[in-house]
Amino acid sequence: VLSGNSGHVQGWRIHQTPIYDWSEPVPLGQPYALPQYICMVERIDGTTAEHFNRNWYMHGGRRDGQEAESEDSRAVHAEWAKNHKGLRYLQNRVIEAVTPTSWVVNGYTELLEYEHWRSAGERYDAKAGMGEEHFMKWPPRLLQGPGYRVM
């Protein structure tokens, strides 16, 4: 369906890590109230997949760098909830490409948009985050538009 209606399609097998989802449920086929914002990220040259994964999880509020939630990460997410009502943030770590690709993607985020992400810019300063080391760069491929519940 996508290939028949698009000029270019890329796909990945991913591991999804929900960071928070305080969005309102919507019926199948209906758009969410806010636009969806997708940020593709790429591992910094010369770093390992393990370094990327550990810091990716730290970035998502898991300060121990582990995929599994902990009491600490639940406390971080509860604090974030105070300023993110009605919003959603998912991190998707790319396992492998399942189509030919035009650019490298090691992960991507899915967010329901709010003002902060409009001004996020092209680079992320890890020192301003959750204690992670520099691990990613943002190629200039940020997609924004309506998000729909399809399944």
C-alpha cells in the first residue's frame, strides 16, 4: 500500500520502548488531537551499538541505561507527567532495515507535538538531558504531520 502511494518507502524492524503515553485514546482511523513528530537519529560515528543503546535508554529517563523500567525510571516519568499531560513519547531502537535504505537510522522517536519540540533544533545537547554521553546525531529528516490510530 505504501509503495503504491509513495515515492519512497523505508522500513525497519524495531524495538519500541514507551517512555510515556498520556494521550487521549482515539477511535480507529481518527487523527490524534496534536500532530505527530518523528525524529530520526543516527549513532555518532565511531561509537558502538552498546554505547548507543545504553545512552538511548538513559535519554528516555532510564538513568541506569537499561531497557527495563525501574523504580527510578517510574519516578522520572511521573515527574515528566506533570508537564506532559495529553502527550506521548515513544523511543524506537532500530534492530535492522527491512527495505533498502537511503540513510542510516539507528533509532527514532514518536512524539505528539508540543512547543518544546518545535524549537529543539538539529542537535541535542546530552549534558542537558538525563546524564547520557553524546551518542546520537539528528540527520535533517524530521517528519511532522497528523498521527492516526490504525490498529
